[in-house]
Amino acid sequence: MARKLRIANYLFLFSCILLSCTTAPHSPTQTSLYVYRFDPPAFVEFSPAFQPVDEIPFSIPLNCGLFDVFAAPVGHYLLIELNCPNGQTVLFLDTESGSTTQPVTDSDAHFLTWTSDGTSAYLKVDSLGNARVVCAGVDGTKKEMRVTGWTYDLAARPGADDFIFSFSRGMGAGSELNFTQNNGRSEQLLYADPYNYIAFARYSADGEQIAFIKIPDSATPFTVGELWVMNADGSNPRKVADADAGHGYAANWSPDGTRIAFVKRENPEEESADQSSESLVSNVYIVHVERGTVEQVTHLMDGRAETPHWAADGNTLAFNVVLNGRMEVQIAGVETGETRSLIPESTCCPVWMRK
């Protein structure tokens, strides 16, 4: 369900991206929250008052499992990532028509990121064979990107064609974070760490800061890592909090760029949690970047909270909670501290859609 970080596989199977798709500014006019309900299977849309207002029937394909869901930054498309017998598979879902399309059918495909205008997504394709990157459009267009290295993560700069990408030369070699512009013709090293993987590097909404999680370069699947922030030019890098590492829980900027919501492991001394996510106890926290203060949002004593996602107004977070083998989406009021489930049924994968 939760998007587990696939760095170890990426290091030897995937290559990096140097070209990006053209983006254009877009002003969202409406925000909705979507979650996936398992039974009966559908994506449920919630109003700003968190009342269910619509459903899009969607059954997970036979023998596949739901990996994660990613909303386009703007527009009305969801990208659904599935675990299937032949590898990862991605689908585009048009929330207006309810129709789905599969941009890559001849091999596996892994989601990397959306373009900032929400019209295309970067995908890693054929990871066990001729590994390459394509930019797949929701309109059916597909453009192959130039391969240049061992990239495992990428993020587009808001409102631009520039992007950052993380890569490693192999286990034990640490990693680097680079910035590229002019469609890959100009490249700049922003940050290097010989002892950690730089994961989930993400721009703030104004493109002026970058947050990322450091994951120890070791054979341990799940560890305690660190949340770092630096300026977009690589200056002033600093640790701001401890964070969970290895499970694929990204840290996300608040819309105003003053706070970051992230997941923290609560049982670092539990050795079984180093090997199995079922032993993990985790909660959602918020760090105020300038002040350096940290606030706890959820208060689970058992089970785990997963990647938090901000509402556009910066007042609400949505996230998965897994407890006793059951997953559900919960929301938390940032100011009130109130946390509650959306609906009684088992749900997953909250995404805010800005149409």
C-alpha cells in the first residue's frame, strides 16, 4: 500500500533523466480530496467539508495490488501505481469521465513524478531489461528521455522545466543531488553525501528551498533517517529533524513553505522494525523550518501513520493509518490537533486534487 522506497533496486537497474517535458502555469480553481475505498471498490471524492460527494468505480486488476496513487499537480487526472505479477504498472484515471488508460503496456513502469502542469508523468520503464525513462502524456503521447546515470528520484521545480535528481554510483558510495536546466543541457551538483542516500528531495511551492530525507547507506531495509533542508542553490544545508527512513514516506512542504510534515519512527530500538514494516510504530510530525520547532500531530502507540499530504489551505493533513492489519485514511486539523477517520470502510491513498 504505502510506497516503499526502491533505492536498492534503482541503483543497479535504473538510469537518470536529463530532459523534461514542457510545462505551463495553471491556476487551480477547486480542491477535492480523493481516497480509495476497497469495498465496494471506488475512488471517493470528498467536499471541502469532508463529506462524500461522488464516487468513481475502480476495481484493482486481478492478481495486482494497489501500490499508491498520485494526483496531478493541477487538472483532473490521477496516476494509479499497481504491483502486478509482471512488475509495477501505472494507469491514468480521468476523474471527469472515469476512464483509465495504460501508458506503458510492453514492460513494467514505475512512477517518478508529474510535470508541473499536470499533463505528463515521468516513468521508469523496463527496469529489468532496457531500463529507460519516458515522459508519458495523459493524451497518449510518449517521449523517451536520454539516459545518463543511476538516478532513483526526481522532482520538477514548480512552474518550470528545471528539475533536481538524486543518484548513486552503487551501494557504499553514498549519493548526489544535482540540478539541471535548459532541458538537461546544463547540470550542477547541489549536494553530495558519501554515507547516505538522498531521498524524496522536494521543492517548496515557491521553488526557493529543497527538503530531503537522508537514508543511511546500509543493507538494513528500514532505519532511522534525517530530514534536511537547504536553499535551492544548495547553500545552507541543515538537519531539521529525525525521520523514518526506508519505507518510502516522503516529507511534504506546507503550501506556504513555512512547515514540513513528515513521518517519525517511534520505536528505533525495536530490531524487528529494521526488517519488517509490520513492527513499525510511527507518527506524523510537523517541523517549523525557520524556528526549528517540532510538533507531534498523531499519537499512535501501536501501528503506523504514513506519508502526510497537505490540503491547499495548509490547515489539514491527510494520511494512511495502519493498525492491526487494517488501513484507513485519517485527517488531522493542524491547528486543533483533532484526528479522525473519514469513513468507516477500509480506505487508502489520500490525494488532494487541484482542478
